[in-house]
Amino acid sequence: MTHPTVIRSWLSARDDRARVLALVLLAGGFGALTTLRGAALALGLAILIAFSARLGPARLLRRLWPLLTLVTPLFLLTPFWHRPTDATLLVSEWAWGPTDAGLEAASLVAARVLAMGLVAVSALDAAPFERTIKALQDLRVPRPLTHLALLTYRYLFVFRDDLERIRAALSARGFEPRPNLATARTFGGVTGGLLIRSLTRTERVERAMRCRGYSGELITEGSSRFRVTDALLVLASPCLAGALIAFDRGIGS
């Protein structure tokens, strides 16, 4: 099982609660933006935060590919179906096609979502995932949610390893997927077996945790101290988000 390595940066040196709270507030401000200029500025700021946290382009691409998979079709299709009455075609010679309003709406959504994703990756990659979950518990996030997130994260790697072993076993037996009924039966059997195996493992893990006296409280090694710089980070985050929203709304102009 291979977990993502933690990148040591200025965010890693911050208190976990301050890091999580500050970046959640900043991401919330990004989500409140309604114009393309505000979203573009937020995206630039998010890229700056990610690079300052020593996250390179290759690592960001690996971490954001699920988000990019969702955003790309939306970005490509929105210019076609978002057609307000005052919209004009990007190519005037065409009878039907993408509109300028649709392109602006697609760019707004894409920039806003990518900015929030970059901030989330910067926050998560600054420390081990269990420390982030512990910080959420300290911030009074309901325990069922934090437990679900932690166990989901943990067993994603276990399921991935199971799938790799199953794929290797099928290949060793000469299986080649084809568009036929036999392949569908094989995939169905593999899926059912994996689900039953996962259920059995879940029951074993639950019994083991109960036998070891697990009470629902996540305990991590070492405890971070809340310093003045952490307080400044928490205070600066909503101020920066407010400034972005004011710029987005054109307040004072």
C-alpha cells in the first residue's frame, strides 16, 4: 500500500487546526465568487498557494485528475447548452454552436472549481491524512463524518491492491477482456467476490477495533501548538476571501 508522500513546506509547520480552518474559509470564499474576473484571480491565488507549498505540476496533475475528469466535459459542453436570450454565437456564420455567454459560464465554473481543488490539495498534502482528520475532530466536525472519511481513505488503497492482485491473477490465467457475455460474467464474478471480501474484512476490522478498546477518539503522535503565526493565518484567510468577494462584486469601484 502506497500513501501519497507528505511535502514539507510552510503549511506543514502550521498548526493542523489553523491550516484546515484557514484553507476551508478561503475555499468558501472562492465558492462565493460570481464573475469570471474574480474566479480568475482566485485561481491565480490558488496556484500561488500550491506552488508555495512545494507542489509541482506533475504532483498536482496526479492529485487533481479526478476533478479534471469531471470539469473537462462540463467546460466543453456548457458553451453549447447555456444559451441566454442575449447570447451571441462565437462563430457568427454558424446557425447553431457555442455562445459567448456559455463560454464565460463554463470558464467561471472551471476556474472556481479548480481554485477550490488546488486549495484542498495544498491543505491535505501538508500533513498526513490522519492529522487532518484529527484537526477536523478538534474543530467539532461530527465524528461519524470524520470516521467515514478516514476509513474510506484507508480502504481505497486496500481495494486498489485487491484489484491489482485480481487483475494479475486473471492475466496469469490468460484472460483477455472482450465485448462478449463471458467477459461480463467474469467481471460480475470479480465484482461480487470483491464486495463479499470487503464485507468480511470490514467485520474483522470492527471486531478487532472493539477488542482493542476503540472509543471513537482518534489519537495521533505528538500535539501541535497554536502559535501567533497560526492565529494570523486564520485571521488573514477570511480577510483575503472578503477582499476577493469585494473585487468580484466591484465594491468601491
